[in-house]
Amino acid sequence: MAKKDLELFRTRRTVRKFTAEGISDETLTELLDAATLAPSRLDRRPLHYLVIRSDTIKTKVAEALRVRPYIEGAPVVIAVCADPVISPTWELDGSAAIENMLLAATALGLGGTWVGPRRNQLWERAVEVLHQVAGLPDNFRVVSLVSIGHPEGESRSYDPGEKLDATRIHYDHWDNLKL
Ligand SMILES: Cc1cc2nc3c(=O)[nH]c(=O)nc-3n(C[C@H](O)[C@H](O)[C@H](O)COP(=O)(O)O)c2cc1C
């Protein structure tokens, strides 16, 4: 990987406001291709992707979660779903896929929000909507939702080392820091 490719990690920012422009099938395939290339434990690949373009479903999910703009305002919301029987590490596998997808979106000039599960009834209700309205089978869990679209406005990229905190890096022994 060339050093300039590392800029992708600094450019990726959570995008919560989108223009009205849609996402083509070709672009969607590129995002899903990146997601499916992520590592998964024992290469079990427990994930499925529910691509939500329907405004009705987006609205129902947004109402359930009580977060409207970055779900209803996104042209595509992808529910990353998993069968936990296939792999007990489904949440970790799903997280790796989501990060790949967000980085691919950044590389394509898109942006998105990772909408993670809340350990509460709002999340349960949103998942229920996916079961009832989008036909998500009963045995599938939802790792997270990812809304993707064309960013409205510019986001600031991170500076090199901006979040790198030397007090959190321990060399061979917890007490051994390089401050
Ligand atoms: C597991 C997880 C769940 C998240 N859930 C939400 C969410 O529900 N709503 C939201 O606006 N952002 C959500 N985010 C995005 C974070 O708020 C965001 O990554 C963080 O503020 C850092 O900003 P950055 O992504 O621009 O670097 C989530 C991120 C992760 C990893």
C-alpha cells in the first residue's frame, strides 16, 4: 500500500447529511464487494446484506430508532445481518465488513453513518421492522445499519496522528510508554 493510500483512513468521516443524488447499482456492488472482502473468523462469512432503498421502510426504521435525518435522508441504508449459528463472532465479522464498506465509500467520494445497535427497546423495534416489513428471517440478527450517500458539504479530514494517544500504547509491559 502506497503511503498516500493511508490518507483514506484520515479522510473517512461520519457523514450524516446527504444530497438527493442516488447510489447506482454499480457503486452499490463496489461497496458490497469491499464489505465481503473483510476478514471473518475461520472464513465462515456469516453475513447477509439487506439493501434498503424503500422510503417506507427507511421511515419506519427511522421512527423506531428516533433518528430521522441520516436514515431517511440517505439514498441507501444497508442492514448488515448475520446468522449467529454460522459464527459466534458475527458481530466482529460484521464490524470488519462495515469498516471496509465505509472506507470504500470514502474512496468513491461517498460517505455514511454507522448506526450501531443500542442495547435498548428502540433498536429491538427497528429490528422488528426489518423482520416484519423487509422479511428478515427470524434466525438473523442485525449487526448494525449503515446509511450511505453523497455527502452534503465537506468534512474535515483527520490530521496525521490526530487521534494517536501515546498514553494508550504500551510496549511489552503496560507501564512502558513512549511519552
Ligand atoms: C458501533 C458504532 C455505532 C455508531 N452508531 C452511531 C449512531 O447511531 N449514530 C451516529 O450518528 N453515529 C454513530 N456512529 C459513528 C460515531 O459517532 C463516529 O464514528 C464518531 O463520532 C467518530 O467520528 P468519525 O466517524 O467522523 O471519525 C457509530 C460508530 C460505531 C463504531
